[in-house]
Amino acid sequence: MGINLIKMAMQTMNSERSQLYYTCVFLQVSFQAISQSVMVRTDTSRCWLDAQTLEMLLNELGRCRQNASPFREIHSLLDQATYHCGLLMTQCPGALDRHLCRHHLEAVSAPLGQAARLLAASSPPHSPDSLQKASPTRRFRDWFGR
């Protein structure tokens, strides 16, 4: 019975890690896309970001940070991203020039990328043989961390 509890705990931890990974990737790609859209214009006018989108991403980042509390290093990286996103939110819209806005967006995106890489590197390895022997449904569940 004790081994089954350990297996269930490991599956839960792997599922949480997988969910954190995909959330970090989503957030990183979102902030990178916003950064690219800010830099499309070449004039020196003020940066006008969509505050609602930033607020939604900040809320998601906060949930992700909270879910990462069991993973100390990931939690610390998400703290950094949350801090810079908060700074960006307090100065937007219109209070930043494009260069400073992009700096904040990159300061949010960089730790998210680091977190995603750490989560990907620390996922449990699957041997190619065990995946080939597994059913397509099992491989699908393993891929999604379920």
C-alpha cells in the first residue's frame, strides 16, 4: 500500500510539473509576442500596451507562481517574472518609451524561459523501449503528464 501512495504522489508531482511547464511556455510566448508587437513601430512614441491583456497574463503568472511553490528554483524564477510584470503594469499604459517597455517584457520572458527549460530537464526520463511498447493512449497520457 505504501508503494502505491508513493506512485500516486509521483504521478501527481509529474502532472503538476507538466502543467507548470506548459503554463510557463504559454506565458513566455505571450510576453515575447507582445514584445515583438511593441517593437513593430519604429517611431519614438510612447508604448501603449493593452492593459487588459497584461492584467490577464499577470493573473495567470500569479497562479503559476503559486502552483510552483513546491519547486523552489522555479518559484524563484516566477517571482522575478511577476516582479517585472508588476513594474510594467504600474507604468503602463503610456508612461514608458518603447525601449524601456521592451526591457520589462524581456525581463518577464527570460525567467519564464529558464523555468520552462528547468521543468523540461527535470521531467522523468522515458526509455524509448517503454514508450514503443506502450499503447498509443498511454504514450499520449505520458506526453501530457497524465
